[in-house]
Amino acid sequence: MTDLTKLAHELGEAIEASEEFKKYAEAKALQETDSELQMVIGEYNLRRMQLMNELQKETKDQDEEMLNSMREMMNTAYDKVISHPVMKQFSESSEALQELVNGVYQIINFHVTGEEPHSCGGNCSGCSGCH
């Protein structure tokens, strides 16, 4: 194993030991085992499948009013999924972990390419410009 590969493994282990990763792993396990959330996800998947099946029919056989109703039911089911407290916790922890990993990648990328890492939140006030 090269020194660089060894360092990469150590970096991976350090990420796994981070609070962000620990919170993500806990939230993921909870998300996967929460029966109420799994039921809500199942309802969404069923609604989505029903809509997809209907959309695969020939256009002349489609009932636009029924399609709109099915879309509305699917969107309602989706809203239940994303607003569920366990799913919110999972999403937030997943985003935090992704930010950590992206930050590490930007630092590595800087040393490889010389490109300055930057983060744009979309608010351009006080910005010196995108690179």
C-alpha cells in the first residue's frame, strides 16, 4: 500500500469517526427501521407506481382528470414522507455529512489543481465574484 493510499484510508476512517458521520449512521438506521415512516414511504411508492402505470397507457386511453387526481395523491404522500420527523432528521444529517465530504474534496482538489475552494450560497452581496 502506498503512503498516499494509506493516508486516504486514514482520512476515510477519520470521516467515519466524525460527529457528522455518527449522526448520519444513527439517522439512517432509524429511517430504515421506523415502521411508521416505512408505511408512509410505501404509500408514496404505491401512488407513484399507479401513476406511472397510468401514464404508460396510450394517450387516448388516459383520463386527464384521473391523472391529475393521482398526481395530487402522490404529491400528498411525498409531502408526508419529507415532513416526517425521522425523514427530516435523516435528510439533515445526510446533508451535514455531504458538506463535510465536499469540504474535504475541495481541499484535496485545491492541492491537485490549484483552484481555490469556494462556496456560493446564492447571496451575491459582498461577493468578490465567482471563479
